[in-house]
Amino acid sequence: MLNKPYGYLSQFISNDKKEQKKRFLGSLFNFALGTMPIGRLDEKSEGLLLLTTNSRISTYITTSSVEKEYYVQLDGEISNLALEEMKKGVEIGFSGKKYLTKPCKASKLKDKPIFPKRAKKIRDARHGPTSWVSITLTEGKFKQVRKMTAAVGFPTLRLIRVRIGNIKLGNLKTGEVKIIEGINL
């Protein structure tokens, strides 16, 4: 497991000329040959990323109903109506088509979670209030959480995956890798 830092791509190399100056996971740790990320976090997202050399585990986690929980800082004070909309499913764009997300769990966090400061500063309170929510999905379309929060009128400012199944980010430091044996979800 890895606490993926902001600004890293969830891959080890790229042949795309535009991505040659990007930061890749391989610079964080000497991963075994054949290691692959299970799912992805976009470049601006942080948090728990599982890695494996076992493609069956990867397929199981990405195609089954394993829960993925995210703590999300939003632009504005989220309303109960917006939370209810996300819980039922919202329409987002995916691969040039409209897609209705599956029902999910969504709730406002009572207390602001404590995370290390991000490498790139997030706007401060002078620009208006923010709120933190927990969103738990069993699917993972391209930038789905960001698209869902925007669809209900509250753009994402910071997104951190904190749990996959019963594996939690816990106190793993940013960029730190922890070897876990036998994933039990």
C-alpha cells in the first residue's frame, strides 16, 4: 500500500512525450518487477493506492463491489439536498456520454480531518467556506468523485482516498510504502 502524494501519476512510466516531465510512482520506492496499481488516483488526488503483482487481485478489486472511501474538501458548505442527490446517483459525463452513477454513501464530516499540508496550496478561507465529506463508492469511473461533487454544485478542492475494502490509509505518511501480506477485503 502507498500513500500517493499530490502531483504523481498512478503509473510507473509513460511513452507519451507530454508526460515525460511528470512524476511517477517508481520514483517513490523500488517496486518489484511487474507491480501494478490497483485502480488509479488522478494526478491531483492523494491517498491510499494498493499495488500488486497479482492481476487477479487487481481485477477483483476494480470489478467487484469493494468499497472505496474518499474524504473530499469541497468549495462551499454542502447542503443536505446535494448529499442526498449523490447518494441516489447523479448524471456525469463519461467517455463522451452521460452516465448515472450508482447509489453511494455520502455524509458531511463533523470535524475537519487532519492531513499533512499538500504540496500545492489550496485556497484559503478568504475565498469563502469549504466543507469536508466522506463519499464511499463501489465503482470508479474516470474522475468520478470530482464529477459527482461538481454535478451537485460543490467542486472538489482536495480528494484523498482513505479506504479500500477494510484496508485503511491510517497514519501512513505521504509517499510512504507499506508491504502488506495477503489482502483481506
